[in-house]
Amino acid sequence: MMESLGNRLKQLRQNNRLRQDQVASLVGVNKNTMCSYENDVRQPSYEILVRLATIYRVSTDYLLTYLVLHQKKYKQLQNWLQI
């Protein structure tokens, strides 16, 4: 399943029961900027991406990986990479 960064950000926000203005305030941008990230109009800077990952307690790799891996495949990948 292909998923854009914006869709992933929106899904994480909704899963955490947060509003766009709340997340925007936490990362230091305005609500319109947060909206543009979620709609794939703009891409967050590295600094903002790290802040978003911290808020949602995910890695930046997770945010940037558009291909959602099933848990079993992820474990297989971990074993192959020996991590």
C-alpha cells in the first residue's frame, strides 16, 4: 500500500486525537503550514520532521517510508539487516 507523507502525518495526528492547530503549535509552525504538509503541498524541513517524529513517537524513517510493510515482512527485513 503506497502512502504519502501527508497521509501518514494526518493518520498519526488523528490516531493521537490531536487537531492540526495543536500539532502546529507543538512543532512551531502555523496551522496553514501543517495543513499543507498533510495535503502534500509542502514538505517539512528536516528539523520539523524530527519534531513530528518525536511527537508521534515514531522514527523519521517511518514517516518517510511510503511503503507500509507488514509486521512479518519488517521482522524479516530486520533479520536480514541484522538489526
